[in-house]
Amino acid sequence: MKHTYSAVTLASLFALTSVFIGWQVVNSKQLPTLLRLESPYTLSETINNIKNAVKARNFRMIREQPVAQGFLSGDNKQQHIVYFCNFTEAYQSLQQDKQIGYMLPCRFTISEEGGKVIISTINPAAITRLTGAKAGAVCAANSAGYLDIMEEAVL
Amino acid sequence: MMTIFSRIIIALFVVCILVACDKIESAQTRNDFTDVMLDLQTNIQAKGYKVSRVQQVDVGMKKSGYTIAEYRVVFFARPDEVKTILEKYPEFASFLPLSITIYKDGDITRLAGMPFVLPRSGASTQDLKTMIETWEKDTADIIHQTAETSD
């Protein structure tokens, strides 16, 4: 009887472990680390479009700067960061998880890559999945919110 | 015999859960926030990084009507690595600059890094992977050195 119980327990745990490993493998492959969207506009037009889309969704613009600012001088102006924040959401998220500073302020990177203008950002859903962060939703409420802003900017 | 197998499976299950959630490097100290902030910036520079900005999250929050304790995000990077990323791996620009968060939590000052599992998982070349692993190690060293030197 005891052996039967152990065998069932062992089989159940083995099955659970297998399912868990499989689930992790599948999810890690499906979820993109970055959200990226090509823009049909020029770099400066896309930056302006992103700023307008961000404001239209009640986020406050913090600043816009070249990625290289503070590190390199000269011509490295093909990659820009647009920082923005919804203070109410940020405050609520900080109440849940104080370690989310790396997501503050929310941001988009707009860059020229091989003649194309690309809007990109770290996927909040990937952060939540890979780190278990309680407040992965701090930026733009969720990945869908980010994508909405990006899509509005390239319309 | 079955019990040993069961224990192995249980251990494997626990390890899977721990591995699945990549931790964010963190440390804490009871020293004064201002002193820890200075130590943090000194330690960042000692590793060859340049601090480009300190985002005063608590100040921005206060202007919007939300009061929180001191909460700052320190942005930093190595200029030559910024150049390499922008020229060779522009898709990784979203991960720059690196950051360490420093905040007050009651009497304690806490330091937290960023989840390097994201850029690491997307690194396409060995050079890039090595660079990201160095960032990860340096960030952990800076955080722990700061907490230790400040204590």
C-alpha cells in the first residue's frame, strides 16, 4: 500500500515537473523580449508621433534624448529615447513591488536601422514572465497598451 | 528506494521554479540614503562606467501629488560599449543605459539592479553575450560593494 502511494506520488510529481518545464520552454520561445514596429515616417516625424500618442493616452512626457547623450559626443543621433510616465500607475505599481525602478520612467526607443525607422521597447509581459515581477504592468498598463501607442504612431 | 526518487523529483521541481524566475540582484544597508547614493556613484565609476543621469522618481511623484520615500534610478554605461551597441547591435539600444535603483524602505536603503535575463536571452553573438554577462556581474558587484561599504 505504501509502495503504491509512493509510486503514485512519484508519477504525479514527475508529470508536474515535465509539464512545468514544457510550459516554460514553450512560453520563453513565444514571448518576444522586445516589442518592435517599423515606422513609415522619418525619424523626427516618428519621434513626434510617439510623443503625441503618449500624451493622448494621459501619460506625461518626461524627456526625449539621443541614447548616446551623456556618453558620446558627435553624430550618434540615430537612436532616441522618449521617456514618459503615468504617475498614478507608477505609484500603484510601486506599492506592489518596489524593485521595478528599472522600468521607470516608461520608454520607447526610436532608431534608424539599415534605412528603416524602428520603434522598440522592452516587452512588459516578458519582464513579468521572466522575472516574476509583481508589477510588470507598470508601463502603459500592459504590452497591449504599448502596442496601441506604437501603432498609433505609425498610422 | 521510492522515497529517494520522490525527493529527487521534488528537488528537481523546486529547482525548476527557482530557475524559471530570474532574480533581480539586490542588497540593503542601514546607512544614510545620501551616503549610499554617493557610494553607489563612486562604485559605478570605479568599474569604468559613466553615470549619465539620476532620475528622481520621488520628486516627480511628489509634483503629481504622490508622496513616496526617496526613490532614485541611476543610469550608467561605458561610452565605448554604447558606441558598439549603437553601431553593431542597434536593436539592443532599448536596454541602454543600464540602471540601478536606490530607494528608502523604512530605516533601510535598498539597491536593486535590472533583469539581465531579457537582453541575455536575445544575444545573437558571443561578443554581445559576453558584454551582457559582464554588465550583469558588474551590476551585482556594484550593488553588493555599495551595501557593504555603506554599512
